[in-house]
Amino acid sequence: MRTATILDYWRKTYKRKYQIKVSDMEYVNLRGFGNGKIEFNGGITAICGANGVGKTTLLNALVELTKTDETISSNISALKLGAATLSATLNILQGKEDEIQKTLMYECGQVSESDEIDYEMVWLDLSAQGPLMVARFSEMTNLEELLNSVEPIIFDKNELTELSFIVGKEYDNCYMYELELVDEEVPYFVVETGGVKYGTELMGLGELSILYILWNMKRISEKSIMVIDEPETYLAHRSQIGILDVMARYSSEKSIWMIISTHSFGMLSRIPPDHIKLLTRVGSDVRITTHSDDFIYLNALGMPKQKTGVIFVEDRVAREFTRLWIGRFAPHLVQQYLIKDVGSASEIVSTLKFPILEGWISIIGVFDGDQRNKITDKNKTGHNWPCSFLPSNKPPEKILKDAARGNITALATMLQKNIDETHIILGNLEGKDHHDWIIELHKELGIGFDALMKVLFEIYVINNEPEAKEAFDELLEAMKK
């Protein structure tokens, strides 16, 4: 699929009105969770987290609440719920605009009777269903007879292109046979590729998982809910992205309200951060949170912490000040950006002229506050990369020195030193240039430079947090450019 087409599907997925949607689920005494609530704001909502945090338990609870007579589930789902009490809110679109709400209740192992709600619910557990299908058809002795009794669904040219796009190899033909086995409809797949023809029992589990998801999405009706436990199971990274794009197409075209669980960052790559629910567990304490920055999800899933950009500052003091300043208002950005001191404002100017390399790394220059009136719009026109300024209109050494001299009591308390001793040390440094003052204070106190910077910064923000926040907001705006 073309990139522009894919992006269009994703835009529609989050703009369209859905015939039916699950807006939230509350749980009481849910095994491993206790009491709480989770909200869903699809088209596609992702529940993510490391192994063992409880993603599957939440999905099992949702499935037990919303499943219909046709939904294929297992007794394991109910076993995981224990003595839980559950409730879910369904929003049902009537006409073009009007929505009504229905509440589903699960108590004592049963879903309470409610007014008849017409919708379809599909539950996919690929880790179990794929191997089960391979085993079932491998052992079947009358397979050829069954296949001859039904007409296959034959993929057209566009569907073959889509399948090839997801799997990463060219397909000549694909056939889907819908077989009735023990009161259950089960698909059997046959593909032709590179002159070779084979069926489900000879497929790899990744290829089979993709076909099984496609089969379910092709046949599901509008006004439906689809829940998938870890759709990335058995899939390479490329195929994870591909199947996710196709899921967005079906969601947008057929009004499928999708909820997935995942511990793959690849599966989160297209989903807006505010549509992702992060599960974290510390002992028995499980929390469900939503964040505005996808770097937080990457970090929680244990992905490598790759830097996405470089912030260039003037010197060592500016580097430590910038790290503490950004860390106060957006700790995740400190992990995303390398903060590098280059020696002077003129060196930052030179660095910002570095050519823009699309999709490689971002660069931003952060000048000391006393450069605000010197780095004018006129001489910024030669920059390829954006720039901003540290708080105030003074260099960081000066604002830290002024903050410490103006609040000696707080300085002594944070340093865990006698106030008189602290006063004597500051007195000995009176008259020192602010650049020398901070170095001499570091030596006089006998503590690490980074530790001193942390104390001085904390004293500065006691009375200057609005100023620091305003400058930080300017930095964020520059980053967006």
C-alpha cells in the first residue's frame, strides 16, 4: 500500500463515528488487579506493558463481558477472573448522530441479562489458535473431501498485493475455505507463491497468523468489536507494521472497534499516544496510565534508549543547568536528547548551520539567557536548525549565584551544613566573577560539581519557577519546528 493511502486510513480510524464502542470497563476484586477502571478511546486502543503485568487478564475480563453467542472463547477466560465483578459501558450509534448507552454487568460468573444489543464480537488469541489449526489439519484424514465440498474465497489482485505487503513476499494466489467443524466455522488457507502451493498445515505460524487476522476482518460485520491478544505473535517487525496498517483500513471502512494488547513497540508505532494504555506492576500494585509521549511507552517496554536529538549549549554549567531544567518539566526529554556543550555561543551558531538530514537526528541550540538580545531574527536566518534560550536574561552562573546569595538558609539546609559555615564560605567568595564563583564554591564545599548544580538549581526554582516554565515552553515550541 502507498504511504499516503495508509496515513489516510489512520486519519479516518480516529475521526469516524463507530456504530458500537466500549467506552470503559470497571472491575472489582479482579484477580491480580483489585479494583479499578480502564477507558478505551479507539478506533484502535492498545493495552501495552511488559510480560506478566496483566494485559491478558484485562482482555479476558472484557471478552467475558462483551462476548456474544458466536464469540469463540475458552473456559480459561472465566477462570482468570475469579470472583470479580465487572461492568462495561457500550455506546451505540443510532442514526447518524444520536448515541445511547448500555451497561453490561458480570457478577458471580454470569453476564446479567440486559436489553438485546445487536453487535458482533470477535476474540483472537493467536498464540493458541495458530498452533491449534496446524495440529488439527495435520491430523485430518478427510481434508481433501472437506475442501471439495465448499467454494473457496479467492483473493483478488488488490488483496494479494495487500497480503504480499504484510508478509513481505509475492503471492500468486490465495484461497480461503470456510469449513464447518464440530459446530464451529474454521478457515483453511491455501497459497501459491514462487511456483509452490501449500496449505495451513505446512505454513509458518507468522504467515498463518496474518491470514487468520485477515479472514476475521474480511468476514466481520459492521457494528462490531474485535479484541486481539498480542497480534505481533510470531510476526517480524515489518509484518507487525503491515498488519497494523491493514487493521486500520478495516477499522475505518467497517466500523470495527478494536482493542489489542501488546508488548511490541512496533505495534504502537501508528497508534496515537493518548490511545495507548500502559500497564505497570510493582508487587501487587498495578496501574493503568496514558501518556502524551511515546518515548515513555518505549522505556516501559524495555526498548533500547536511543537518542533522537542533540541539544547544544555553551559550557559545562549550561549543560548541567539544561539537564536539570528539562528534567524538572519533562523528564522523558532528558532521555531522548544528548546535551552537549560546545564552548561558546558562536560555536552553537556554527552548529545550527549543519545541513538538515531527514529522518536522521534533530538538533537544537540553547543559548544562555544573556544572548537573547544578541541572537536576533536577522542573524537567525542562517540557521538550518531551531534555537531557544535558558531562563532569564542572564547567564546561568549569574542566576544561580544570585539565588544562592538570596537564600542562604535554603542553601545550608540542602547542603546539610551549618548556616554560619555556609555564610563564611559565601563571604569569602564575594566579588568573584560569576563564572569563577561557581567553580570556587564547588572547591570550598568539597562536593561533586553535579551535586552542587542540583542544589543551586533547586534553590533557583523556589522563587523563579514561573520564569523557568515560560522559558521551557519556548524551548518546546522551538523543538516543534
